[in-house]
Amino acid sequence: MTTPDVTAGAAGRNAGANEERGGMKKRVVVVGGGFAGVYAAQALERKLRGRDDWEILLFSRDNYFVFQPMLPEVISGTIGLTDVVSPLRRLLRRTHVVVRDVESIDVAARTITAAPGFRPHAHVERYDHLVLAPGTVTDFRGLPGLPEHALPFKNLADALDLRARAIRALEEADVEDDDPVLRKQLLTFVVAGGGFSGVEVVAELNDFVRNVARLYRRIDQRDIRVVLVHGQSEILPEVSPKLRAFAARILRRRGVELVLNQRLKAATAEAAILSDGTAIPTRTLVSTIPSSPHPLVDALPLPKTKNGRLIVDGHLRVSGHDNIWALGDCASIPTADGAPCPPTAQHATRQAQVAADNIVAAIDGGSLRAFDFKGLGKMKLPGWGRRIKVASSWTLDLILPTELIQLRLGGTAGATHEYFEPGQTVFNEGELGDRVYILLSGRAEVLRRRGGGEQLLTTLGPGECFGEMALLDSAPRNATVRCVEAMTVLSIPKREFGLLAANVPGLRASFEQVMARRGLPPVAEPPAPPS
Amino acid sequence: MTTPDVTAGAAGRNAGANEERGGMKKRVVVVGGGFAGVYAAQALERKLRGRDDWEILLFSRDNYFVFQPMLPEVISGTIGLTDVVSPLRRLLRRTHVVVRDVESIDVAARTITAAPGFRPHAHVERYDHLVLAPGTVTDFRGLPGLPEHALPFKNLADALDLRARAIRALEEADVEDDDPVLRKQLLTFVVAGGGFSGVEVVAELNDFVRNVARLYRRIDQRDIRVVLVHGQSEILPEVSPKLRAFAARILRRRGVELVLNQRLKAATAEAAILSDGTAIPTRTLVSTIPSSPHPLVDALPLPKTKNGRLIVDGHLRVSGHDNIWALGDCASIPTADGAPCPPTAQHATRQAQVAADNIVAAIDGGSLRAFDFKGLGKMKLPGWGRRIKVASSWTLDLILPTELIQLRLGGTAGATHEYFEPGQTVFNEGELGDRVYILLSGRAEVLRRRGGGEQLLTTLGPGECFGEMALLDSAPRNATVRCVEAMTVLSIPKREFGLLAANVPGLRASFEQVMARRGLPPVAEPPAPPS
């Protein structure tokens, strides 16, 4: 039952404790479990087979490999998970797979530090050759509200999360049939970014929600909106103009609205805000842009292009470093004709083979070969063959009986940031108090119903908190809070706040002081005239 | 595309706003999406078919029905989700399904209040007849550490969670091969409760971890322990003594340790504590006991037995209430021979049919019939046919390529409680500071390494906090904290604490005061002599 490789255990121990031990194997460490990393490890396994002096380690955040081009199909469930993911340990039988995030790399010491697991101590592994292939990340920083309110679409968890959110929106629209504003938000689905990924996502999302909505007795198909927002005048800049027009026609015919020459500028919990200020009411917002360098690469003292990609030579070696190689989307790799490689699986897998060949050549003192892959002609739209086939007859994809299952993933999150646009209501008088807010930037007004209208009680600025009375007293909100100047707040759920207020020395007292300082009149007294 | 039942929308609106409207349909509302609730709604759909004056609503926490007897097989993945769950909307085409928790029931006003959805306002529905079938819950309250450190096994999320945790434990054991104490915890899996559910769970969990562990290069099969803890001298009190002995033999042969005449008394993050004080080191602890009344039923002013089950008459009507019916595990239902019905799917489905018949009879003024199902003889072990077949040949179940996929569900949780036993270390000097603690009850000592031993710096009691320095300074822990008297702490993750400390008025200051009050000497100074 034990693995035949009984010496692997010793080699895996912390570098610090074992650096000096004799007879230790030399190591290639691969960072990244995507196309580039996994194909590189596989190629290395083949080339180093039967050699006792070298071993391969691969770091990956997840213990599986995702076939990225098919990821959007997870949304609609027209494809099983089996077809999209594979366990890394089955793909890489002779590689030691370490399922941890990488925290840092020390290029001088030739070590990698993994993020902590169950115990908060550092886990360090040494390397002789390093292959960097962590890919890129979707980075919403700098776009107000996107980190909190928009979903990225990069990995399997994102795809499953989007699917669960879309189902939850339908469930809630079915219940909330007496609240037309909320219903409109719930039945509108927005995708930002009209490149490959965005177009695939909006197509799958559109098919999915329109199909399953028919099972909801209180949802009218005609109330569903699916919107694609794109910054240019045509979607799919990657393909020929003819194909672009064709794809746009199919999307429109299936019910997708195209909003062109607009960018997603900001997001709130209730709307996507476009560059011209238009707000599209929605509770389900996906953004496939922008793609940024991986934070690990960002932190490395290695030569990079202006947009943060690692600079490599024709042999895929990072400039100035004999034992560091970079491939996939994290690197800027020139093709034979001088243009940089596009970020496709096709190119990544070819780079992986060349890097593996060159690493073994470097180990054995052989000569390196250049990466000269030219690409397999103009790319086709992945997966669109099937979609185009069914589009003309408007045949709906077969929905299996389980397709509608809404798994409740995750528990209650803790404190988070939230973003509000001017005019947006944080909560209404009379609603249940479910969270406390601390205003970090921007301004809000506190209003109370009075006669047929609203009366301004006070205005709040940075550092002030609100909403705490409902929690302390378990009463409904005694006022409405509305944003007047774009604001970011720290939002603390009731359960969380209760735990902290009861136990953290001084917290409750400090909240009560803030309330007193604000001078908000108690509910029983007549409110002060507006200032 | 719209549903043919175009009038359903109006009927679903909030009872408060619509109570007075004329021509409104009468309603049967079913609470619960398990066997009893779903079969009752299906029977009502058949009996009320074609009648325009009645409609059916069903409240369920999830939007799918789980075939409970097969739930343990989700752990090993030997069965697909398709075979275990079905979307409620496909099973109940003429019922309005409301996917919300029920918050309260007002028996006098005949209304049900649903828990809030996206917006924090109450959602109220009226009923004419009410069918209560919410089942029971696993309630760990009163057992120290179980709410925080033990996993229940009731629903699909529990099964998927257990599976993900088991895989994570194997991944981490594979990485942490230089920490024998942690490795032992990671490779030990404990299930408490030797009834049907516990036995099924331990059997599946055992098969699963022993199978997939072979793919981990640094895990030795012989280091894996799977333990079943049971309070009596024999497992499976529900079946005949012969079958009990047989099941015990099979479990042992497949590698499960049976710990008999012991109860699970408490749990920490690192161990299961038994009634005699034994601690079994583990990071994966499941408890299938105890089963308690659903909180909703608990809060209802209806007649109940001593153990909290609803008292019904022979027609399944709650004593003293013409329009309230109860079935399934929430009710105490006498069988023809006087003994109460066991909590099985077999009985629940028969009760559902009788309740539906009687509700329609009550509506139409017909006569009610009594529930007189005697059970289909002695129950067999569900699913054991298959297991027994494979046990003798020790054939391992086919593991599909995806079976090893570890989905990272959920995000970072917020503040939580944690429980520690005397002698247990909270953190060690030198580890990374990843959370802050507030001691709620019990006592801990703070120690620092000195020469070859440890030096006592101070002792902490309720109300004191610790671990905050590492967060404020981003430095490693400068002391070890160990429990001396069983203690409960509030544990706040670094990210959470950082958000709060930076933004909550006075919080950081109040922590710094506590630190000063404790009088812990700064790291640079020599520690005080032990007291």
C-alpha cells in the first residue's frame, strides 16, 4: 500500500532543517497547476524518468487541473465536472504535488516558502531549478465596489459560485414578487468584458437562466435581462470581423443585450455602474477583466515588462538567471515573428515542452533549444461549433434533473467592505437590522419618514458608524440611511458584531460613545429640523 | 415561456398587504422539504388537481430533495449527486416552492414568517391548513467544543463538507511530513455514534480515505486510523444481534477501530475527548448524535412530548388544532401497536399520504382515516448489500478520476468560538501570528523558551486577550500559550481583526490597554522569574 518511492519522504522535509544532509536529490520546483505548469512537470517526468538524482515538486493552490477552455460550461451544467477537472496526482504520478499557495520565493537562497496550512508555521522547500507558471489574476483593486460586488471568472470555484448565485437570484425573484425594484435587480445578469472569456460566460449564463427560469411559477421569462458590457464597438477583438459580427448576431438572437463602447466603472450591491454613469440594476455581476500579474511574480526581484510580465530569453530562461524559467501567461515570450505569445493553452503546452527540454539540457550540460512555435493558424472560437449548431434551430440544451440544485457554499462571512453610489439606500426605516456599518469614506444622510415625506436628521462622514442601534436593541431600523457622496463602508454582520460587542473590552462602550457624539435624537423624541 | 398558472403570482404576495383581497385561493402550507413534506405535497397535488379554490405552498431551506439513505455515499463519491438529490420544482410541478428558512409561525393569525432574503424585511404567507414536517436537527450545544470542532451529518452540505475536509487532511499530511504530532491528527478520522447513520458514515469515510491515500507519495497507509465511538457495547441497536456482530466484523476487517462503551464528551480543534477522558488526536471529527427537535417546533405553542416531539392524534392532526398536521421525525406518531413510529423514510411517506387524504377530507367535510401502517417487517441495513458483497474479496470501489477533487468551499469565516482542553497548546512561540484570542472562560498560561525549558510569564483568565502583539507588529508569536483549565475563547482571524482594529473607534486602543494591564514584558527584556 505504500508508494514505491520510499525515499521521497525525507526529501520533502523543511529545507532549513535538511539543507546540510548528504545524498539529497536535486530538485526542479514548478509553481502553478495550469496548462504551463502541469505540462512542464509531465515533460520533466518523462525526461528524468529512471534518474535517481533528480526529483520534481509542483506547487498548486488546488489539487486539480482545470481544462480552462471548458470552464464557462460549468455555469449551465451542460458539462459534467469530470470533463473539466482532473486530480493533479493522477496526472503527475512521479511529481510531488504540494497543495499550498506560495507565499514567497527567495531567489538568492533558492527556496520557496509555502503559505501556512493547519498550523501557522512557514513551510520551506529548496530548489535547484525553478519553473514559474502561476498565470495571471483578475484584480479589481482601484475599481470602486468591484472587489466586494463583482464576481471574477478565473477558476472552478468562480464558475460554481456564479452558478449558485444565479440560481439564488431566481429563487429570490420567485419569492419577492411584491417588490418590483428588487425583482428587476434579481432578474438582470451582467457580464463585463467582450473578449473570449466574457462572451463564453454570457452565452452560458444566458442559456442557463432562461432555461431553468421556466420552472419558477412566479417568474415571467420576459422579465429576464442578460447584458454584456464591452469597451469597444465590436465584441471579440481576437477574431476576424466576420466572425465578430456573427457572434454578436447569435448572442442577440438568444436574448443577450450588448452594451458597447462602455466600460464597467464601479459596482454596488444593487447595480453595475458604466463609464457614462448609467446604472444597470443587478444582483449578479461578473467581470472577466482586468487581468493582472500574479502577486507572487509582482513581488519577485526579476526583470519584468511594463505590464508586469517576466522577461525571458528565447530559451524561456528568465534574463540573468541560469536556473529560473518562466512560461504561460506570467511571462512575455517572443514568438518566431517577434510578437509576444498570446495567452492560450496551445502556446503554454508548447512552452512547457521546450522548458523541460532545456532544463534537462542545462542539468546535463547539453545545448538549449529556442522556442519557435508559430501557432496553429488563426484561433477558432472554442466551443462555438456546438453553440452555433444549436443556435439556428433554437434547441434548448438538455437540462439534467440535478441542474437546478443550489448548493449553499460557505458559511457566514465576517466583516467586509461595501461600496455605495450617491442616491443608493443602505437600509430603510422599518427593515430588520442585520448589520452594523462604519463609514470609511464618502458621506451619507440619515432620514426619517415624517408625514408623507422624509426628514433629514443628520449627515454622516468618515469614521462614523451607523446601524448599531437596531442590533443593540433588536429593533427594526429607526431611520433610513442613504448615500450622498460615493462611499466605502465596513459592514459587520449581526452575529459577528454581537460576538465582538459582548467580548471585546471597550468595543460596545466605544460604539455607544459614537452614538452619543452623533447626537441622533432617540426614537421617541421629535426629530430636529433639517440642517 | 410563462407558466400556464398565471394567477399564481397574485396569490403569493405578502399576506399583510393582501389579506383583504377577494377571490383569493385557500392554501395548504407545508413546512419541510424532506420525505414527509415532499410526499405530502405530492399527494396533495394529486388530490387537489383541477381545483381552482386551493393551492399548495412548500417551504424548504434548500431547493432540492435529498434521498437521505444514500447521503453517506456522497463522502466516497461512489455515487453521483444525480442519484442523491432532485430539484424540488421538478418533483412538485403544481406547488409553489419557497426556498427560505421559516423564522416563525403565528398559530392564532395563521401566518408563516420566512427568514429574510436579499433584503432584510420579513416575508409573511398566510395558511388555511398547515403541515409541519421540518424534521430534527443535530444540536451540539452543551457539549464543550462540539459546535466549533465537530461536523454534523444531516444534509448534503455536511456530506460534501466532510469529504472536502478529509481530502484537505490528506493533502496536509502529505506536506507536513516533518511534524509527527500534526500528521497523526491529520491521518486520524473519528465518527461518534454507532447507529445507522454513524455506521454508514464511518464505513464510507474509511473506504474513501484508504483508497485515495494511495495517491499521496508521503502517506503510509499504515498511519491511517478510522475510529467509530459508540456509547453501548454493541453497534447498531436498531438491528438483530446477529446482524450487529456481522456489521462489527466487517468494519473491523476493513480497518475501522471500534471504541465501545464510550461517549464523545468534548472536542478541541486537535482531539476528540471521550467520556473516560481519553483524547483521540484528530482533525476530522463527525458526530451523528444527538438528534434534537427543530428550533421552529421548539418555539411553537403546541402540545409536545417530553423529548419535544409534537403530539398528534390518530389522524395526524396536532392535538387541539383543526388545521395543523404534523408528520415525520418532528412528531410523535403512534403506530397500530401503540409504539411510536421510528424515524424512517418508509414511515414518513405513509404518513404523508394519510395526512394529504385527511386534509382534503377536512376541507370537503368528509371523514378522516387513521394512520395504521405497521412497517414492512424488520429493516435491513440500507446499502449494506453492496458493501457486504465487496467486503469478502476486499475489492476496492471504483474511484473515478474526479473523486479526489478538493473544492474550496466558502471564504474566510469571521470570529468564532474555540474550545481547548487542559494541556493543549493554543500557539507556540515562533509561529506566525494568524489570529487574536479573547479568553471567555477557563485559564491559560503564557510561557517562553529559556535555556532548554519553558518559563512561566503569566497566567490569563476570563476577559483577557492574547495573541494580539503578533498581529499588530506582524512578528512571530513571542510566547507560547497553553490551556491549564478547560477554556472557551473567541478567536478572531488576522484579516478580520485588521479591518476592525483599523476602523472601529477605540478598538485598537482598548487592546493596547489590555496588553499594558497584563504587564507582559517586551521581548527584548529578560522575562520575570516564574511566580
